[in-house]
Amino acid sequence: MKVISICGISDSGKTTTAEHIIKELRRRGYSVGSVKEIHYDQFKMDTEGSNTDRHRRAGSQLVTARGKYETDILFQEKLPIRDILSFYDFDYVVLEGVADAGVPMILTAHETPELDNRWSDYIICCAGRIARDLDTYRGLPVFDARTQAEALVDRIELKTYHILPDFDKNCCDACGYGCAGLGPAILKGEAREKDCVVRTRPGVDVKINGQPLEMVPFVQDIIRSAVTGIVGELKGYEEGAVIEISIGKKQNL
């Protein structure tokens, strides 16, 4: 899954840019999800006094509103963006206003100082209202998504990569950059996505409730050694065999 984030100050063209990117990605046959960051302290999807609000006030820790054409799951907290993305399984996810995702980013602005204030190594291009005045900035293209959606999505296809793990550098530095540094290195052409050892080495796959759990090489080696050490003593085991283990909680009947 590839993720792109569109960031900028209010009314700089973020939503318009997101709309045209999503439309063009869908036109090209990709599956697409999106996340919108709401920068308003009083924002609530639910309304006071509604039935779901009454559930929440009564103590329900996770409330779901299930309608004929829509289902809304209402968490009672702000989730980390990585937790949110774990619910998604699309070719692309477009984030709007999410600055802490550590993914390729498009900056929107009215004027260049707004770009400078938010500049980072994750920027792949600029867009929004500033496209009225600029074609390039700091060596990167500037797009008007309303009229240049195809060129903008060409850029996204070229520069984005599958979302990388998010381990601390002290935990895994096998690629030589750390998780936070590998993305910018890929964008600069100094590294490749396959340099992520967690993604490319022969795997130890662990899923918890169906969700894959990414593990640094050290942890993979511990699990591999422990499991093969035990299973290797059992009848039927052959060197290099694929081992599948499922551990589930018994249901009380």
C-alpha cells in the first residue's frame, strides 16, 4: 500500500488537490482510501443527545453507528496515523493535513514562505494556490491539480513507495538509514525500497487477529530459531519446510 500526504495551511488548496488526485488514481484503476485530519478542537462526528452519544455516555468504549448506506465506528480517542492505516487495504491512501505520517508529501500554499516553513525531505512536489505563480520551487515541480491532474499523478506514481516500517533506529538499522531515514533516501535516489531488510528477507510472518505484525530481523531470528528448534524434532519435518502455527483463544460455550 502506498501513501501520499497533502499538507499546507488552511484554504491553500489541500482538499481540491486531494479530490483531483483521488479521481485520477481511480480513473487509472487503482483502489483508493483517504484520511482527513480535522484541525478543530471541538470537532465530533457524533451529535450530543443522539442514540450513539447516549451509548458513549453510558460507558461504551467503542460505538458503531450502522446505517443502510454507511457504517461509522466511533473511537473515543485520536488514533495514531499508523493505527488508522492498519484498517486500510488499498493501492493508495491519500492523507489530507496529516504531517506526522513519515510518507511522501505534497505541499500546498499561497506564498513561498508557507512552503519554507513546512519543507522536509519527504516533499515530492508542490500544489494548490501557489501554482498560479510558480511552475517549480526548490527544484521540484508545482502543479495545479485542477488542470494538471494527470501530470501530478504521474509524479505520485513515480515517487511513492509502499509504506515502510516505523521502528526506532536503535531497534533496526539494517538498511543503514533507519526507518525514518530510508524514505527520504529513496526519494533522493540514494536507496531503494528493497533495501528495507524487514520487507525483503525470507519471512517469519506473524499475524494477530488477522493483522500482520512487522518485526525487526533480530526478533524474526529469535522466533525462527525457537520454532524450528522445537518443530525440527517432530516427525514429518524437513529442512526448509514452511511451518504454520495458529494460536487462538478458546471460546467458552
